[in-house]
Amino acid sequence: SSLASFEMSMAARHLLQAPAAPLPTLPPMPKVALPPMPSIPTLPLPPLPTLPNQPTLPKLPTLPPMPAVPKVTLPPLPSNPVPTIPTTIPSIPNIPSTIPTIPFPSPPPSN
């Protein structure tokens, strides 16, 4: 089977190395004149049937005017004093900037 694949590859190489054959020239096709299309006769359209007049809807009776609703005055809201938020920030006591040194006992000397 390897001999067949060797022959196939040699044939493919021969085809690749062969100069391209010139394309055959096609003879000019004869022009065929189409017969003229027959004219379609215009059909007379039948007149559209007229719609019957819509019956007018009976007038709805006018609604009686709404009775005037008496204006209800709300009682005044109780004026509770609103607590005022203090706008001044209480002063922070001064923190000393130096850290006090704490005396540490020195470790015993290691022998």
C-alpha cells in the first residue's frame, strides 16, 4: 500500500510541476432574442360597495353636577420645639505629644 501512496504523491508532484494548460476558448454564444412579452389587458375593477351609514349613537344623558364637597380644614399641627443640633464642636483636651518614657529594668547579663 505504501507503493500506491508513493505513486500518488509522484503523480501529484508531476501535476504541480506541469505548466498550466491554456484554457480552451469558448465559442461566442448566439444571442437569442426573447419574444416581446404579451401585454396584459387591464381588467375593469368592480366598484367598491358603499358602506351603510353608521347609526348615530343616542346621546348619553348628561350627568348631574357633582355636589360641592365642603372643604375640611385640618387642625394646626402642634408646634413642638425642634431640638437644635449644636453647631460648635466641643474642644478636645490637648494630648501631650511626648510619650512618657517607662523605665524598664535591664535584663540580667547573660554569662
